[in-house]
Amino acid sequence: MTGKIKTCTLQDLKTLQQVSRTTFTDTFGAANTPADLAEYLDTAYSDAQLTQEMQQPTAQFAFILVAGQVAGYLKLNWGASQSEHRGEATLEIERIYILPEFKRQGLGRQFYDYAVATAKQLNCRTIWLGVWEHNQPAQKFYHRLGFHPVGDHVFQLGEDAQRDLILEKTLV
């Protein structure tokens, strides 16, 4: 399936918020306590937080549309917006999330290709991301794309300090 990628603007805030909450809950809800999940959703996807992130000149949100319907979203960071500084010539894929009814249709790969094209436009030589140590489907996806582990960091979800693996890929 082919989707159309559209950069998000502040006018998309409520849709981004809804898609963010739905996809995060679908991906991680069953593995976390309701209290930790609620705290994370209320903080990470608040109007103020998303507005602040969307206004960063070194970050970008994008939707992928299928038949005009939002099917998922992507967040890219470079420079000072990276969640962990990994150098100026690096691009972070902070989030790739696809709504449940659109999973396993190649949309995540489209987002990845878009991220690589963006990295090249920005003259980035490396692309990286963090993936939860227990998210095996995502890890397999990224390994197939050529990412390899280079470290880890803490991802705080409510009261639960979780471990994300840092995966990296050098672009040619």
C-alpha cells in the first residue's frame, strides 16, 4: 500500500494528539500500568508539549495518509532537537507509529525512506533511533533496514524507567 506523506502544522495539533495517543496505547498499553500510561500520555501529548515540539526548527512531524485518511505519523529530530545528542551530522527518528488497522502494509518503510531522504537533504551521515528493549517487532524491522545497536538509554514512562536500545545506521 502506498501512502502520501504530509508535513504536520500547528493546525494538525488535535489530529496529531489523537493519533499519538492511539498508536502509543496500541503499542505499549498492555505492557504498562494504567497509571504510568495515563501519566505519559497526558505529559508527552499535551497541547503545550506537542506545540513546543512542533515549533522547533530542527524537528519535523509528518502524517502518512491512505485514501485521505491519517494512517500514522513520524517525528524526526536533528541538531539540538535530538532526544540525545549524537552529533551534528545525525538525524534521529524519534517516532514512527502506524494506526493498528494500517499496520503491516509497508507504511513504516515509507516513513523510513522519507527519513533517509530528509537526512541526506540535511547532509546527515548517520540516522539513529531508540527502541524499547521488549519491542521485538520494531527491532526486527530496524535490523532488516541495516540498523545495529550502539548503546542504550532510559525512557521514563510514568514511574517506570524503561530501557531503550539505541540503534544506528550509517548512510552512504
